[in-house]
Amino acid sequence: MTITKNIGMLLLALWLILWGITALASIAIPGIIMGLLALIAGIFILVGR
């Protein structure tokens, strides 16, 4: 298994993992943190990093 060097995809993966944990375990992660992580991931994916 190789880990991508694309920072946008790494952030997206992290966001998806955190979102899944939040939904499954009912752990409260502030929406501002999840929103910022999603925004940053989207920007990095768009610029191709």
C-alpha cells in the first residue's frame, strides 16, 4: 500500500475518516474544524498539490 503525496487527497482522506468516526461513535468534533479541513482539502485538490 502506498500513501499518496498529494496533500489535498491526504486531507480529504483525513476528513472522511473523521466524519465516519463522528457518525459511528457519536463523538462531537466541532463543525468549524471539519469545515476548515474540507475547505483546505478542496483548495489543495483544485491547485493540484
